[in-house]
Amino acid sequence: MTKSAERNLVIGLDVGTSKVVATVGEITTDNKLSIVGVGSQVSHGMDKGGVNDLNLVSESIRRAIDEAELMADCRISSVYLGISGKHIQCQNESGVVAINNTEVTDEDIENVIHIARSVPISAERKMLHALPQEYSIDMQEGIKNPLGMSGVRMEARAHIITCSNDMAKNIEKCVERCGLEVDQLIFTALASCYSVLTDDEKELGVAVLDIGGGTMDITIYINGALRHSAVIPVAGNQVTGDIAKIFRTPISHAESLKVQYACASSQMASSEDTIEVPSVGGRPARLMSRHTLSEVVEPRFRELFELAMEEIRRSGLEDQIAAGLVITGGTAKMTGAMEVAEDIFQMPVRIGKPIGVVGLTDYVDDPSYATAVGLLQYGRTMQSMNAQKSKADDNNNWWNRITKWFQGEF
């Protein structure tokens, strides 16, 4: 197998409540992201984004990684790892610095972001992201890139995302048990935005609702920056549980019924279509209509969307979401989900699938792969930024050496 470094590969690992997905992307010479490998396995040992059983989670990860390695013909050694759960906390902070040379430098930008992210957090928490929103220099506000601008005082506002230290260690431990390193932990909601949103939507104002098996992640972009994010610890598994209890069928069969036949809107489900429902305890299977199934599913879907709407209202940004709502994640695929969402949110709604990639796109052209592909997009961005910084540092070192040589300091 070829090594990752030789092919400029980036690997994303999304360990969800219902599914583990490993994606392998190759950064081409023209800086495009090509999907070259995908591994997907049923997730065991996870609940609402948290690890319940280290061994089961590690086994699920290992199988997904093996599948991705086989497809991509590579050996995976490190991954960009997604993390979610109700332990995620987000807040907006600001920092202020004096501009040393009357002109903003990269060092000034790093310093002001460092001050913004220096908000005290407890020892039990870990900093995941400090995402710049905008800068202001003296009296000028709303600056997106202050580099090279003149002034005396610069302020930066940033969106801070933290997680539970123990939760992070547990999911990292599962990855390390598979002989892999973690390049970086990324909030899964942020990763999904990297793969499903356009720049125009971010500028105009957009909300993203990523509905997984155990959690719903909400993010809101205004004027190109992340302004609000939150995790709601209920999602698609609640729909599965309702089906299992009301129709007295095993959870595995309830999940199959949800995926294959369920409809989020009872008006869109036919009463003529019949479904065979397996029973428990060796009892004979029963027949029911698809419309009956949708009558059970729709109330729960409406409840989930209403919880998300409450969070959006709580953010105070509801009136600024001009581009509408993007729903993604495995549960978003259900027939009628978009129509019910439009009724609840009273704004334009679309289903978010991964965009901006080439290669084996047929394997990831699905809302359930939004996070896994987004991790690749995030990883590519980080690698590009690190390469640019390394080049700038090399240029600075070269210029410093030349200057010292002329000054006779060598």
C-alpha cells in the first residue's frame, strides 16, 4: 500500500451514534479535493455523541478504517476526528491589542485572537476552536482581513467552542487503540458546514441543522462568520424508539422501517402501501399501511424541529437568516422532512449534501456523509494554512539572515 504522505492525503473520521464513517481525500495539484476512499460501518458503543464502550467503538472504527484503506489503496496513520455531544459549549468573546508598528501584522492578528480565546475555562474543559468573526481598528468596524491596515487599536471578536476534556480523551483513546493518531478534534457541526454551505449563503445568513442518530447540531452563519452553535441531545434515534414501542417491533427492525418506509409528513404517505412489521417473541408479523407509520413519525419530527427552532430564537439571530435553513445528516433524508421543516421554520429549506469535491462523489452524495466530507475539507484548509505559514516563516528567516549579513552580525 502507498503511504499517505506520498499522495498528499487527508483523512476524516466521523464517529457517530449510528454510523462510523472514514473518508480519504487526495489533494490534487490544482488544490481540489478528490474522494479516493470511503469506509462505513454501523456504530456500536456510542450514545448521543459520547463513548459508552471503548472496545466496541474501537472495533467499529477499525472496520471503517480498513474499508477506507482498501478502497483508497493507502495506509492510514492519522485522522481529523469529529466530536459532538451535549457537553459541547459555545460562546462569543472579544480581545483587544495595541498595534505595535501602526500597521497590522500577522503577529498582531495572532495576538488579538489569542487574547480573545484566553477566556477562563474550567480544568474539565478543552478548547476546540477559536473562530474569528470580525475585526475593528480604531473607529472602523466589520473588517474581515485587517492585515496591512493602519491604526492604533485593534479588536477581534471570535466564536469559542469547548468540549468536555474527558469526552475528548475517551473518543481519542478509541482512535489510538486502532494504532492511529488524531491530527485535530473538530466540532462535527463546523465540519458539516464546510461541506454543505456556499460562501453566498454564509454571507447572506444561513442556519444549518445536522440531524444525526443521537444529537442535532445547529450552526448559524451571518456575514460570513459563525455566530452561534449548539447541540441538542435528541435526534433520529427518538423516531426509531417511537416506532419500536408503538408497533412492538425490535429496534433493528424499527430502524429498517424508518429508513425504508417512514415519511415525515402523513399527507405525503399513501394509505394503500402496506408494510410488513416483524413482531417480538416469535409472534407472527403484521401488516400496516405506510400512512399509519407516518402518523407515528410526523409528531416526533415536528417536535425535533420545534426544539431546533427554539434554539434559533434563543440565539437572537432569527431575523438575520435570509438564506434560510439547510438540513443535513442521515435523518434529513426522510421523505417529507424538508416540507415539515418549511412549515415549522417558516423559511426556505434545502437538503444539504457534500459539495466542492471530485473523484468518487457517488459514494458521498448523501446528507449522511456531510460531516465526514466536511472533515476532509477542514483538514485541507488547515494543511494549506500551515503550508503558507511555513513558507512565510522561511521567507522571514531568509530575510533576517540577509539583513544580519549586511549588518555584519554573521
